Amino acid sequence: MAIIDKYSPLVNFWEVHPMLTIPAAFKAFWENDSSENKEKSSKIMWAVGLVYDYESEYSDQAFGDRVELIEEDYLEMPGFFTKYEKRVTPLIDTYMRIQETAPRRAFNEWMEGMDKRTKFLHETPYTVENGSKIDKMRAETGKLMETMDKLKEQYLTKKALTNTEADYVPSLLEKGDI
């Protein structure tokens, strides 16, 4: 389920997604917000979505870069997710659970591994002793990217089929009206 696809800085998260006040973590967060129109919790939920939603326009960025961008430019609170980790972790966990499917989990795991691999290659000094190993890892990147693309395609195909089935409206002929 994509939540972030309806994002707008002008719209309250809870108005767009009233059914998301049902999960316990979201409900408690929503109920405890005393700001006008629940604007404070709404902004934080949008921030969670911008960072953690699979359909976020920032989802292709490295995780740390995404977090930093949203904290600094959207929330205008650098270090927010670390500072309020205890409070936001249940929100993040619930958010992730709501949007998970098996193909998406596999793709997400692969993306995390690729991010770790990229970081490792970037941080490992290129020396005479390990140069050939680093070259071999870089040469294998194309194959790994192909596998990642296949996982993404499986996830997107399942998503498209799910959306098509949910949005499907039978024709008048199919309904027997013609």
C-alpha cells in the first residue's frame, strides 16, 4: 500500500488518511496531539512517509541522505529522528508493516544490501593487497543491479496487478447490461 502517493504540504496527513488512526501507535500519536487540527503529528507523519515510504520521491536516495534532507529541509530539525527515536520508532515500525508485501520485503532487503556494499566500496582504501578484490566486486555490480531490477519489476508487477484489480470497473457488456 502506498501512503505517500497522496502527499501535499498543504494537506493534513490525518485528513487524507483517516483510517490510519486505527493502528495503536498511530492512534495514540494522533490522540495525544493537542496542536490545532493535529498539525504537529500530521507533519511528523508526512516526514516518516517521505523517509520510509517505498513510493516516496526520495526512496532512491541513500537512506542517510534521505533522513538528513527531510530533517533539515522539511522538518527544519536536524537530528530529529535520532533525538526522538523512542517516540518515532513505533510510528516507523507501524508504517513499514502497513506497506509490506513479500516482493517488497525482498526488494527492500536487496536495496539495503546494495547501500551497504556501495558504502563498503567507497570507504575501503584501494591498495595493492586488496585492489583485485575491489575490482572484482565493482565488475560484479552490473549483475547485482540486474537482479535488483528483476526484484523491483516483480514488486511493481504485483503492485500494478493489485491496483488494477482494486480499480477495475466491469464494462456494461461484462455486467450483462448490454
